[in-house]
Amino acid sequence: MKKKIKNILNKKRKSRIVSLTAYSKNIAEILDKYCDIVLVGDSMANVLYGHKDTHKITLQNIIQHTLSVKKGIKKSLLVVDMPKGSYSNKRLALKNARKIMNLTRCDAVKIESNNKNFSIIYELVKAKIPVMGHIGYTPQFQKKFKIQGDSINAINKLLKEALTIEKAGAFSIVLECLTPKASKLITNNLKIPTIGIGSSSNCDGQILVTDDMLGMSGFYPKFVKKYALLNRIIEKAVKKYTREVKLKKFPATKNFLNGRKY
Ligand code: KIV
């Protein structure tokens, strides 16, 4: 097993796992200093491309953005989302996961569970491709955003799904929008770490979409804490630039290029 994956597994019940999403080098470079896991998420569909769901993101989109992110990563575990439709059967999943791993040199792929595709995880792991699972609200398979695990029945179903994913060989699992009760039971019963998003502090680690926590995406459900209001900072800078260009205050003499100096 690769050292980076081992390090993530070793954190279970010892220290919290810090994860965020990245779609380009500049952000990845900052995240890499602090995060254990950086995810190139298919949330880029909403955040970057303005789609209403994640379904239109292609393998090519994911590979292109991962190539950029990879340039900013030195130490974090780089996980890449497999887009909808790219792992719908074993042969396709293997072909596409290999393509992502070989072209980007990332560390692992993530696939969303539809409570049926466990053998896909098994197949990839058998081929030495580390896999992160994803249960609860899974945007590739569920249309409506809904809290998951709000009855005993639903919690037991989620636990069974998580245990099957673990048995198939996944090294960790994202729990999206689970009730605190569900995430606690699953985290306590799994040997692999759980990474929560909107699933309380009962998980072994947390992940957020970086653009959401920076206040840039316009999508702020209750589970998102805005750690900055970057949209306001950017707007202020653009406004100042606009004013200075119009007033001919920019470029000032010090911004002129003299001779061959760059
Ligand atoms: O696509 C994504 O960013 C994700 C996270 C929300 C876990 O899957």
C-alpha cells in the first residue's frame, strides 16, 4: 500500500483529516500546506462551469483540471472524482480510472455509491487503484438534495452500504449530508476513515468545497461556514482598478516597462 494512503488510514481515531477541493494550481498550492487530502471534485460543474448539477462534467474536464492541480501539490493525497457515466460498468471503470491515474499521476479516485456498484470498487482496488467511496447525498445519482439517515431503517441501510464499500477495498469514504446519529454509527463501525460534508463532527475528517468556504460560489447551505468573503474582496479590487483606468491613474509611471526590464 502506498505511504500516503497508509498515512490517511493511520489517522483514524488519532487525528482529524483535513480535506478541501481544488480545480487549479494556485489554490492547490495553498491547500497543500494544510490539507491531508485535496479532491478534484466534480463539483467543478457547479462552481466553475455554472451547471445546475454535476452530470455534464467529462473525463476530459476532470483530467485537465487535475493536471493543473497536480502542479500545486507536493505532499497532500490527491484524489480525483470519476465523473458520472465514467464507471457504469467494470470494463469502463477500469479503463477510465487507469486513464485518470496514468495521465495525471494522482493518488486515488473517488466514486459515488448507488448502493449497487460495489463490485466496481472491488475491481479497481484489485487493479491497485486506490478508491475513496461516497455515500449519503450523491449528486450523480440523486436529483433532490435531502438529509440522509433520518430513521433507524435509513441509518441501518447506510451502515450496510458503508460496510460493503469498506469490504470492497475502499481506503476511506465520504459521508455527505448524514444525520449526526448516522455518521457516528458509521464512523464507529468502520475501520477506514470517514470524511464528512454536512454530516456533523462525528466523522474522522471533514471536506468542504473550497469556493463555498471562501464565499465565492453563491451556494451556502447551513453546513457551509464561510471562512472568508472573497467575492467582496475581488469586487472591491475590480472596482478600484476600473476607477483608476478611467481616471488614467493606472498604469502609473512605476508600472511602465522601461527598456528590457520586465
Ligand atoms: O465534488 C465534490 O466536490 C465532492 C465533495 C463535495 C465531497 O464530491
